Amino acid sequence: MTDLSQIAKALKKKYTSSRIAESEKDKLEYISTGNIAFDLISDGGIPFGFSTEFLGLSQSGKSLYIQQIIANAQSKYDAVGILADRENAYSKPMGEKLGINNSNLLVAKPADIPTPYNGFSFIIDSIKLVRQHFKDRYIVVGLDSVSAFSKDVDLAKSDSGRKAKAIHEGMRELLTFIDDKIAIVIANQVTYKISITWGDPKTSTAGESLKYYSTMRFSLEERRLIVDPAQNNEVVGAWLGIECMKTRLGPCHRACYLPVFYESGIDPYGGYARLLAHRGYLVPKNKSTFKSFNSVTLQYGDETVNEFRMESFLEKHPELLFESYPEFNPNHIVTIEEEEDED
């Protein structure tokens, strides 16, 4: 029987990344999303070594999540952040509030990256230079967003087909630079087709290229605004619905709902009570309140808990703090599918 290690050694002289599959690391490194429920539906968060796409309408939280992931990668892995900020969505004060170390972040503003070619060139050049100086450093790349690019500086020559082709070519080149210590996170905008009578009127930028090149795709959708009655019903945040539309690393179409607050950002425990309720571990005392995304009280045996008081509740009940997506409990009360059907 031929020893494959000799063949792999010979191939490695020409193809440096070739190896026997058995020698691959068993465990991927993940960047936490900053929210327990989101981490569970994605089997750990945002993986290094792959490309991840956030897809959603305007104000659905895509920019916020890209910045939060950069902050979390810097905190845990001392990663270098690279942000192609085509939407001009980044500000130092907000970045610092989310936990970003601005001294460890490379940013390109819209004037320097008007086209996909400029944007991808900035990212690739940044990766090359970081690798020259820090061979084993973790790198997290944010592209915000592909929809903001123009194919040409001359807007009169721009069209969606040319831009989609340019993004396809840029992604094809960028993927050759991704190693197991680089994570790519891309924001993509959902828009509406004009004069559509039948079928889904929603569409997205870049044609099919990002669907093809992304290892994970998440759909973000604003579901309901959060108001504070103590502040004369001031809007303080919004509930987001997040669905894992595609993943090559686990099951698809898992979903969660979580609150984002405009002042404090992403609540680590927000939405976790709802995930436990959907999986059958907690029981909402009022289903109508639960389905309308108002603050709800849930029941665990003889105890009750408010969904915004989960941290202290989980200290008493660590058995409900799952490290992986919880198995379905047959004593369930409500599922995500039932909720959507009744709405």
C-alpha cells in the first residue's frame, strides 16, 4: 500500500497548502458574535478561514455586527482589524463603545475605495503587508458594504451587471489569500425589484457571487422597535430576526431573535430566553406578548424569569447555559415555525 505522506510531501513542494486531510486541525477557531443565541445557531460564531455574509435591508444591523466582530476578534485573539468602510459607517467613538482598539484597526474611507477593484485591492494589500510584519497574527476583515460600490468612478457608466462581475472577480482573488487565521465578514444590502407582481421582490447586490463564495450567510431583519415606558416611550433599540441561510459547517436555517440597544449595543443574553422557549426549555406565560416581542416573563418549573434578567437566572441554573445548539425538548410550547404561521 502506498504511503500517502510521501505523495503529500512531494506535492507540497509545488502546492504549499496541500496535505493529507487527516492532518487538518479538528477544531476551528470562532469569533463570538457577542450574543449567546447567535453563537449557538452558528455553532460558535464567525469562523476563521472562511468568508461570512450578512444580508439585510437598511438599518438591519449589518454594520454594527461587522464592527462588533472586529472588536471581539481583537479582544480574544489580538487580531488586526481591516475595514473597507465604503458606507462611511464607522466612527471612533462608537467603535470604542463596542470595544474596538482603534490603534489596531486599518480603515479605508469611501474616497479611497470608490469601486470594487479599489476595495478588494485595499483588503488584499493590507493582508499582504500585515503578513509580512506579523506572520502568525490573526486578521479579521470587514467589507461594508458591497452594495455601496460603483463599478466605475464615472457614475454614468455604472450598471449592476458590471458591478456584480467586478465583485465576483474580487472575491475570487481574495479567497486565495484566506488562511486559517483570517476571517472575512461582508455586508450586503437587500433591495426591492421594481414592478414585480409575482415571486419574491427582494434582491441583493453582486448577483450570485456572494452566495457562492460565502461559507456562511446570515439574514438580518428588523422585527420590532423597543420603547422604554419609563422614558416617555422613547425608542431605545430594536428586535432583530437572524437566520442562518447557508452554512457549510453545520445545519442551515436555524434562527434566533435578539435585541440591539442604541446606547449599549448588543446584549450578550438578549434573545437567549426566546431561544430556550423555542427549544422547549422555558415556557412563556403570555404567548401573545411573546409573539409581539414585548418584554415577557417565562416559567422554568415553579420559577419565573424576565427575559432581560437572564444573566442572574443562569447563574442559578447553569444547566440551561448550553455550549452548543440545544437539542429539541419534547415538552416544548412554541416553535419559530408556529410563531410565524400565526402571525
